[in-house]
Amino acid sequence: MRLTALVLAAGFLCPASGFAQEQFPAFVSGNKLLEACTPVQLPFCYGYVEGVADALQSTFSALHMQQHALFCLPQGTTSRQLVDIAINHLRDHPEQRHYVASADVALALANAFPCPQ
């Protein structure tokens, strides 16, 4: 099931990442997100990471596929935790930072909060 969720999420994110980089350079890359996660631009960072988390959760809910969700946030998870996880993933994987940041955030959250099997 988790593999299905990862494949589905990759389908949502990967075509956008390649297209965005070639056609729309204004899309946020992992490099830009990491730069934005500084004290000066922290509200953008929080908004972006929370937006990705909300969008992915609502997509799986709207498709009635909660059992195939990419990640399962535990009750009480804070925005700060989400941002910390995203930042750590971006720092730990510099080879992926040129891709669209939403894919990096999704992967970080999937690794940090796997859904029960």
C-alpha cells in the first residue's frame, strides 16, 4: 500500500517538477526553499511546507484513498516539526535540491511519518 501511495504521489509531483523547471523557473526548488527557511523568510517557509502537507493530505482524502496516503501525521504534530523535517531532508540530500521543493517535502514527510500497514 505504501508503495502505491509513493507511486501516486510521484505521479502528482514528478511531471510538475520537470515541467516547472523548464517552463516556469519561478517555481520553488529545494535550494530556494532551504534559503527561504532562514529567520528573515521563515513565514514563507512555514506556509510552503504546511501547504504541501495539506495539499497531499486533502488529495488523498478527496480521492477516498486515506489507506494509501503518502504519510500519516500523528495527532499533535506541529508546524515546527514539519519544517524541521523538511529542512533536515534538504540539508541531508543536496543532490535533490534542484528539483521542485514539494517533492522534497513530500518525501521527507513520508519518511518521517509512515502510515501503519
